[in-house]
Amino acid sequence: MRRLIPVVLAVLLVAGCSAAGSQETERFGGTGPFTLVIGRDTTAYLQPLLDRWNQTHPEERVSLLELPEAADEQRAQMVANLQAGSDRYDVLGLDVVWTAEFAEAGWILPLDRAMFPLDRFLPPVVDTALYRGKLWAVPYTSNAGLLYYRKDLLAKEGFEPPKTWAELRKQARTLRTKYDIGGYAGQFLAYEGLTVNFTEAVQSAGGQILSPDGTSVTMDVARAKAGLDFLVDGFREGWIPPESLSFKEEESRMAFQEGKLAFARNWPHAYGPATLSSVADKFGVTRLPGLNGPGAGSLGGYNLAVSAFSKRQKSATEFIRYFTSLENQRRVLADGSFPPVWAELYDDPDLIKRFPYLPVLKQSILSARPRPASANYNQVSLVIASAVSNALTPPFEEAGDDVVASMKGQLDEIIRVR
């Protein structure tokens, strides 16, 4: 009997390991139908790409779950699901600023770099998917802010597209008065879009808010005040219309393509719909202006990650390889007007003929700055959006340097907590 006990224990141990191994295989190597979770598709380009996958992968069909348009709301729904440990989501379409937070929280899985042709992607775009030396997602679309302008109205007045804030102010004031049109608008509702617009203004004045690794507040008060004053003066003087305080991306896009704005800051996806609108053939795009010359936009876009709680992680990973392939990236641009991540597509003559703004967009992406890789980015964004929103709202009583100093103090507290 004493000789049998070790044998029995060994058998039980092997059986237990086999069961655990089976669970691990199911958990981390599982295949089968899965779900892509991503922000709302406003251009109807996405489903045809999913249909192509489903036609060739009948046992691994992907279902689309669209979240709200606003990035803040997308994040809130994803976080609620992941905090609960739910396996409802498999492939996550993440705003590029969420990589650090989701990786730090253990909500997404590190990926094998060798599986993806990262050397053929735009370098700044790849950086948004890295955290602490590991690849946590794969770039799917990129983004950088652009200035949309009414080239027909500028031509009538003999204006060149503005390169500085002073030129933008002068032109916006002139066109507003002469053509009864709104001068300039961006995304000024108190959400992530306002954080981006303010960050771009600070960068375009030669400053920054946090260090690139998100571990310290590096805000120069004078440069940040210059960026804030650019926006506040626009509202105070009327060349930024007051209704734009409620604008997100879609509201500003619609206002421009309906002929209600002379200038608009927006992402590249607004280009395609504008070509089918009342301003088709009447508009152009250029880099964002800055204090003393072309400004620096914020790097945006989506990365695709695999949920740590998915039971179909092998299928999810293979889908990401498919979805970020060169062929699909071409469709992302051609059908959705979203900036691809493959560098060579920006130099394709056929695509440039169809999308003349590609050289400008490539330069904008290469000169754009990524938002800080901070696990507390959501708190950082909330502080910035709230402070800037208060400053932009009449009666404009709080001095710009006081707003910036208060903001800097709150950001210091957030960074120290981490």
C-alpha cells in the first residue's frame, strides 16, 4: 500500500496538470466565433471588411459590437466589461492613449512582435502600441489633426492657407464678417477632444504638458498660457462661434461640410464625407497652424488588442494580423478615409491622386506628438478638459495664467499618486 501511494499521487498530479493545461489551451489558444469591439463606424466601411474575413473563416466568424462615438464613453464601457473579467469582448479597438492603462491593469495581452510587419509601419504609430518594452496592441489606423479650409473663399480674398495663429485669426475674422460664416472651430465640448485641442495648442506654442513617459509634469506656464489664450481669444472675439462649445468630431465635421465654417480642425476621416457634401471641390487641408509657424498635432488613431479574458485569443490574434494587412489598410483609406499605418501607402501615386492630402497627412503624422504613455491618462484628460472648458466659457473672468497654474498643480497630484 505504501508503494502504491506515490503512484496514485503521481497519477492524480498528471491528471490535474492535464486539466489545467487543457484550460490554458482553451483560455489562451482558443478558436471560434469572437467579437470586435470598437467605436461607432460613421462611414460604413467596416462591415465589408469583416464580411471578407467571415467568408473565409466560417468557424471563426467575427461579430461587430459598436460603442459610442465619443472616446470617453468607449473607454467607460470597455473598462466596466474588463473590470468584471467578462469574456464578452475579444478584440479591442483602443484609442492609442489607452495602451499603458490597459496593459498596466492586466486587461490586454502582450503580443509577439515577429507576427506583425512593424518595420513597414510609420515609426511614431508603432510607438503608441508599446509599453515598457513590450508590444501590447497592433496599430490599425493612425491620425493627426488637420486644418480644413475653404479654398474658394481664401482664393477670393487672395489668402494663402494660414501657417500661424495670427494668420488664422486675421483670415477667420475677415471671412466671418464678409461672408457671414463661422470663422474657426475644433472639438470644444468638455471631453477628450478638448484635451486634444488644448494639447495641440500647447505643442504648437513650443510646449508640452507631461514628459513622454508620463512620469512628470513638464508644463511651461508661459507656453501653455499662449495656447490657452489662442482659444480663449477666439471665443471672446467671436471668430470661434459659441455653439462650438458643444462640438465633438461629428458636429464640427457637419458644420464645415454644410458651409457654416471657414476653417475647422478635425481628423482625416472628415475628408471623405466632405468630398460628397456642399463644399466638395471648395475645400483643402493643411497642417495645423502654430504660434510662429506650422504647429504640432496630437497623434491619434486606433490600436487592436486582445482581451486578457477572451476565450478565443488565437482567433482574435489571427484576425488582427488579417485586419492590419497591407490589403486591408488600403481599404481602410479608400473606403473609410482613415489614415493607414503602412508607410508605403502614403507614397502610392494612385492613392495620392484620389486623396491629394496624403503628403500633408504623412508630414502631419510624422511631426505629431504622441500623448503621454500614462496609466493615469484618463484622470489627466479629465483635469485638462474641465479646466479648459471653464476658461472658454463666458464671461472669461479667470486669467489664463491662473487657469494654467491650477491645472499644473492638479496634474502634479495625479502623477505623484501613481
